[in-house]
Amino acid sequence: MCTKELSLLKDYENTVSVGFLQSFSDAWNSHDIDRLMSFMSEDCVFHTVAGEGVLGNSIEGYEAVRESFAAVFERFPDATWSDPIHFVCGDRAITESTYSATNPDGSVTCARMVDVFTLKDGKIQVKNAFRKSRPLQSA
């Protein structure tokens, strides 16, 4: 566990563990939107891997994030996030994984990615997604 950084976090009790993040990853892989959203705070924000802003597109609020996550499952029904590695330190966490999916045009995306999380009251408040940029592959 982080020592110097944690000493700077007064009265902070981390209630999110590596196991919590693994369960969140499992929810993504099961494409279970209700289970997935149970990990998110009511005031959650999702910064997408691409978009017009410096943070990609920013989706704000529980229902808007839910719709955005559900759209991922609809657009990429075979999407998987494999080989996850998780870290938690104070109110921040990271999951690194390999994202694979068939795009609507039949090409395949397969790249290592990172989610940087801000945690609040035992939930994920911010999910900020980053993914390696690779040429699309043939199916």
C-alpha cells in the first residue's frame, strides 16, 4: 500500500479493494448493465477513450453513464476486457486490461487499455478510459 501518499489523506478510509475492481471487470465481461452500475456512484462521470474534448467525451450523471455503457454492449456485443491488473491507492485506482471487440464494419480492435478511477464512498465516481491506438485488424 502507498505509505507517504496515504499519510497525506486525512481521515480517509478506503473501502474499495482490488477485489472490488475485479468484480467491476467481471461485470463488464458479463455485459450486465445493472450489475455494472452497482459499482458507480449516483454522481458518476465517464470520460471516453475518444471524443472532441481533452478528456474525450464526458458523460455525466448516473442515467447518462448507464446509457453510454449499455451502448457499448449494443455496438460491440462480443467486447471483452481480459488480463486485468488492478491497483488501489487512497481515493484513486487503476485497472489495466486488454480490450477486444469486433467493430460494426467487421474489423477488430485489440489493444491494451487503462481505466483511471476516482473513488467516492466505496463506489466509482469517475471512470477515465485510455486505450492504445492501433491500426484496425481484419476479422
